[in-house]
Amino acid sequence: MGETSWQNWSGSVRTTPSEIAEPRDEDELARIVASNDRVRVTGAGHSFMPLCETDGALVRLDAMEGALDIASDGATAWAPAGWSLAKLTAELWQHGYSLPNQGDVNPQSLAGAISTGTHGTGAELGSLATIASAFRLMLADGSVIECDTEQNPELFEAQRVSLGLLGIALAVRIDLVPAYYLAETIRVVHLDAIAERWDKLAARHRHAEFWIFPYSDDVIFKTLDICDPCEVPDKQTDMDEKAFALYCKTVRRMPKLTASLQRQMMKAIKPAERRGPAYRIFPSDRTVRFEEMEHQLPRENGFAALDDVIGWIRKKKLPVSFPFEYRLVAGDDIWMSPFNAGPCASISMHQYAEMQWRDLFAEAEPIFHAHGGRPHWAKRHTLMRDDVAALYPKLENFRAAVRAADPGGKFANDHLTALFGLGGEGA
């Protein structure tokens, strides 16, 4: 197959692999892996970092054979790793099950979301990596191995958030819960009122989050709670993407209007509610292209960090077009998870993809770091190996597991080699 090109969802990461392969079964995938010195896997391309850059083979798993294998007790299921969250959750619903949690984007592959520590919101709910209890992996020589807490436990611990460095995930055993329905409410609330009552609100609702434009003192407050069975809603998104797209195009042309337009948009938002199957309520359309930086901070530092970054934007009158997103995520024990130091406030900073974002994010990043922030692996950051070592006490365990599983670095690329110091045994 000749050279071709690939780009991520936002268009900011572009690469020219030697081939883009779409194997149909494990035998075909094994031949691709064995015949290439470098291999990376891509899902929906929702990473903003160069995780999929390669001059070797870029593999898509969409066409791979596979089916759900639900355990007899309904507590877990083996699921194809390359399935999108959209396909997986729809299939689970047909069998009477749901994922314990989701984010608001569902084209991502199951393996991609798990391996980058992608998450939804909920003070008592962890990232998607926390629902994975076993993996089937293809290693660099094309062999297949399973790992969990009992068999190949070091491999399992590293694989839980791995950025694809140990092998290609073929299937993941995931936790399930009986299918449930959600009621979504959206309303505008003053930021001070949210901050004052935040702990009570977070405890009262299964999911509580908000968005805040940097030039508004009000927030868009969203909750999700389990409700009685109901029909699929007519509205398939939580926001009006058409109006927002028009606003973004306007501030790109006339950035001085950013502040006034944000305040006008907030005045136009009305209380809203949706109800329906959980897998239909969690995701929303996200069609306006953006770049994103996200940090996980100790929960008690979240509002201070938000106040500092918004104050910086206002002081410098920066044209930040998107709102910040503020969520809560439970802590975990995963080696390379940003949540392994305890419960977190997650703050996402976005910018319209057609506006300047690189310098903006570079200047904002130290603000989050000063409050103990750890970046999402798949979203914009400038960490280097020394930074990772300072933030992650289990880095050497992870590096040892990577070297054991892939001693030749077949599944690495330049970005990941530098990030984790994978250049050699003594690196």
C-alpha cells in the first residue's frame, strides 16, 4: 500500500504513515505488525497531541472481527477494543446494559479512551480506565497475550493507561451495570452561587458540571441524574451548535467582540431538560472544531485555578472564544493516570481551531501547574520526561513494563519516546 496522509479531528496533527491499514482479523493484523518496524493505532482522531504520528504503519481497527461476550452474571463483558463508544453503548443497550459512565463525546474507540485516561464527570465515578479489568493484547512479534490482576499483572497495571505503548489492544473486559435512564437539566447560575454550594451540588447529583465563558460571571450548570424509563429524546445534543458556530466565526473575524458576545449569548440561554436512555443522553454533538488543553487538579484547588486563569484572560483581554468546562472525577490507583493522587477537579480550556491557540495554551499552562494540575495525555500539554517523573511516582514501573513488552520500541513514536524517556535501557 502506498503512502497516504492522516490528520486528527481538529486538523492540527498531520502525519504521513507508510500505510493506513484496516485489518479484518487478528491474522491479518499480526502480519502487519510483524512486517513493520513502527506501528501506531488510531481511533476517531480525537487526540490533540501527536499520539498517532508515525512514519510506519497506522492501523485502524474498525473493520476487525469481534463481538460482545457478556459474562453470565452481567457484571462484565469482553468488548472489541476498536469499537467506538457509540457502537459499544448502543449494542450494550440492546442487551440491557450500560457503561457506568461516559463523557460527552462518543466516536472515540474504547481502547483509545481507556488508554488515555479519558473520563466523564461524577464525584464518585472514575475515568473509563477504571472500568477495565483485563486486556487481550497483540505484542510486537504478533503474538497475543491476556493480562489482568492475576496473569501478567505488571503488564495489566501499565496497560490500564498506556497510550498504546505496550501493544495493540484487541479486546477489553469492562464493567457493566444494568441499563439506566438519565434526566439532564441545564440552567444559568451565577458563578459565586455555584462555588458556594458546589460540594452540596456535587453530592446531590450523580453528575454535576458547568461551563463558563471567561467574560461572563454566570455559568451553564448541567446535571444528570437517574430517572424512570422514558422514550428517546427528539433533541440529540445539550447545546445549539449552529448558533455557537456563528458566534465563533464572528469572534475570529472581530476578536474585540468576544467579551460582549459572550455576555449576550449567556442572556439567551434558557433552562432546558432532556430525558432518555443513558447512552443517548451522555453524548452531544460537538461539530465546531476546537483545540483543547485539560488539567486534573486536586479537587480543593479547582476554583482557585479557574479564578486565576479567568483573571489572567480578562487582564490581558485575550480573545478566548470557548467556555471552560469544569467537572469532577474520582481518584484511582492507575500508574499513569492523572487521577491517581486522589479526587480531582477537571478543567478544560478550549479555543476555536481557526483562532490562535498555541501561545495561549503555553501561557495558561503554568497557571494550572501552579495549582497541582496534571494534563490529560491526549490534550495539549508541554510535559517532558523530567516533568512526568516528578508527577508520576510509578513512572519507572511503567517504563520497565514497556521495555519488557516492546523492547524494540515498535509501538512508540518520537513524541512518546521523548515524553517517557524510552530511548534506551539507561534513558
